[in-house]
Amino acid sequence: MIGKLTIGRSFAGVVRYVMEKPEARLLHAEGVRGGSVQSAIDDFNMQRKINPELSRAVGHVALSWSKNDTEKLSPEIMIQRAQEYMQKMKINETQYLIVEHKDRNHPHLHIIYNRVDNNGKTISDRLQKVRNQKVCKEMTLKHGYYLGKDKSLVNRHRLTGADKVKYELYDAITKASQKAKNWNELAALLKERDIGIVFKYKSGSQQIQGISFSKGDIKMKGSEIDRRLSFAKLDEKIRQNQNQLRNQRSQPTLGEYSAGKASPSLFMHSRPPIFSDSLLNDLLKPEQISQEQTPYELRKKKRQKRKGHSL
């Protein structure tokens, strides 16, 4: 179960969109006349006049389920779930419509509600998106709905706003973390995608406790995007990449042996690029990261030096 919330200014626009959609079915109306589109618009607008200072009085929620949950969702059950969702989201004592749509291959409905409640007070939208995620997950687990685990199955072209950015971050960070051998490389790869990294430090120390990513005006914790993108998980992945590189450099290929381009001793004793043992140095002093010369390179320089003296 997934919820998508928006707030706006025009009841006319959202009511027409929701109710005039092909195969739209009105499931429930509270405090408004559902007999016609114009009647519903007029009723919403009448109540919003009680609180004229609230310009963005339109609340709109789209609730969606997996197609695997189709058999569990009758019209009556969908009404109950919509009302349970509103109760948990503290959308109470106000006008609303619940309308089912069937233009997708998965069950979903729309809730239109008045942010001016029946007493003229404003229904707050503070921390609404965070609460939405929590409520949807809670209801999904409570009612045994399908819990999607693979983000690659999400229809990204249907996403907008913060949801779209979230999956852009997920895709970019996941791809970059497969390549990065240190935190500087990860930051550089993400910068190419206009993504910034913000670290959270333990109070009064340089110990990193968490990580967030930003794109445009949107900033999200790594663990909020996906659990695999927390600071600890990403740091572990980077270390795995470092170890993999070390192992690759210490093992010459069969082709290198047969072509006479390498000897076992050379590859066993040469070292990969130096990686900072301290994450802080890795982050704050990238200019200190250099390439260490192999024993072969050092011997070559000595031979050239002796040759120069003999001349």
C-alpha cells in the first residue's frame, strides 16, 4: 500500500479530474453532495470560506495497492481502508470524497478532503510525507498486503515530485556505489548527477553517524531512500570494492604470464593505490591520496640514474 499526497488551491480542478475519469466510481461522500461534480465543488468551496486565509485548502491523496492485493479489496474494504488511513493521518472532522479508479492494472483510489475542517480550523500538513510513509507501512503489515521489495519494478515514469527524486537518488547512488573505491570517488560520481552528500556527525566529535543526499531542494537520509544506502552499508560496500581491487591487482592473468609481461613476484609484491585508513582523511584531504610506485618503477628509475652517470 502506497500513499501519495498533494495540496492545492482549486477544488474544481481536482474534483473534475477525479470524478470525471473514465470508469471512476464514487465510493463514499462525507459532508458534500456526490450526485454531481458541480455540487461537490460548490460544497467544498462553501466550507473553505470559513477560513479564507488558508489559500491551499485542497487535500488530495492517492492510495494504491499491488495487483497482488486485488482479491482482498472490495469497494467496502477500500472505504474502510481509506477512512482508517485518514484517521491515522489526523484528517478528521472534515468533508471528503472517496473515488475508485480503474485506469491502471492495480487497485487504487483517490481521497479529496477539505483542509478547512467543520469547525473552520486548518488540518495541518506538517511532517505529512513522513507520517504517510509510516502509516502506509503500518497498514500494509497489519492487513497483510503485498510488500514490494524490488525498487526496479517501480514505474518511474509515473512518479513526480519527491517520489521521483527519491528513485533518481536510489538509482544513481546504487550505481555509483558499485564503482567507488573510496568516498571521494563516490562523491565525484554523484556530483556528475547533481547529487550532494551531507554527513551527520556525533555531537562534539568527528565521528560520522549518518548520511543524507540532496538533489535540488530535496534532501533525504540514505536509510530513508533504502536501507542499503545507510552510511554503514555504503561504507561496507566501499571497503568491499577496495578489497576486490587489491585482489585483482595481486593476481596476474594467464595472458600476462604467457606473454612474458609479468612475473609472479612482481605482482605479489606490488601494491594497489593507497587508500586512506581514516574516513575523515579520505573526505577532507583528497589531495593527499596518491599512487604508490611499484618496485619495478623504482628499479627502473635507479637504472636510468646510473646510466646517466656513466655517460
